[in-house]
Amino acid sequence: MWRAAQVFRLLSCVYAFGFQLAVNSDLDRPLVGWLLFAVLIAWSAACAVAYLRGFGRRPAWVLAEIVVVVALMLSTEFVASDQWALDNQSWPTTLWATNATISAAILSGPIGGMLAGLVIVAASAALKGYVSID
């Protein structure tokens, strides 16, 4: 499962890169957007290595992944206008954000996955001001 999850992680990073290319010119702070995207890629690589080698397969690492995902999602407020945030998904993409939920589910089962998912939904709701079902 961990290997398959890292394939998904890679594909979600490719998608996030495409999204970043598409929206960067619309951001209020495009350079900061690219710097944060570098953090996204570095963190994704660290997680992939940690999960594939096994040392990341513990609650503290998965919790750190959730914290990083939420922080990057909430950074949308810093790089984009309020209207942009309302009209779009968070800049790191909700697809990429699901990696933390997948990691929690693999480590802790469906309850852990659901709890992580609720945290991600809460971050998205805090950003948009409502729960988006899209």
C-alpha cells in the first residue's frame, strides 16, 4: 500500500505543478507561490522517502504531514486574493492534499483516514468560509 500511495503522491505533484503553471499569473504573490511550491515538492519527496524506507510509517510523521498540508492550504490566503480563494481550490490543490488522508488511512485504518480527511475539509472550509462539496 505504501508504494502505491507514493505513485499517487507523484501523480498529484505533477497535477499540482500543472495547476501552479496555470494559476501562477493570477496570484497576488506569484514568487511566493513558487517558493511555497518548492516546499510542497521538497515535503512530498521527504514523505515518499520516509514511507518507502519505513521510518515515516509512524503517527508522528503522519501528523506532521497533516500539519504541513494544512499550512500549505491556508497559505492560499497569503498568495492569492480573497476572491481567487473563493473561486478556486487552494493553490496546492485538493488532490495533492489528499496524500495526508491516504497516509493516515494506511497507517491507522479507516478511522484515522476519516479523521485526517475531516482536518483537511476543515482547513478548506476555513479558507473558503464554507464547506465546498466540489
